[in-house]
Amino acid sequence: MESLIFIAIFLIWILSIVAVFWVYSDAKDKQGTNLGCLWALVVFAAGPIGLIAYLIVRNK
């Protein structure tokens, strides 16, 4: 049971790191390096809420 919890936490951690890198590269391509870094920090700090905010704002 403890190993399943560890695996779940590890997978969530990996997904959050992947999301930060994806947001950075996507925002950098669309808006430039400075905003890519800013959005990556927002997603890193706010987690899923930051990712949802980026997905809403990026389609402008």
C-alpha cells in the first residue's frame, strides 16, 4: 500500500515537471523567452490552477 502511494506521488511530481517545461516551451514560441519564463514560474508556483490559467490565456 505504501509503495502505491509513493508511485502516485512520484507520477504526479513527474507530470508537474513536464507541465512546467511544456508551458515554458509553448509560451516561448508564442510570446518570447521572458513571458515563457514567467508562465513557467506561475505554473510551478500555482500548480494545476496555473496550468488552467495558461491554457485559457494562451488562445488569445
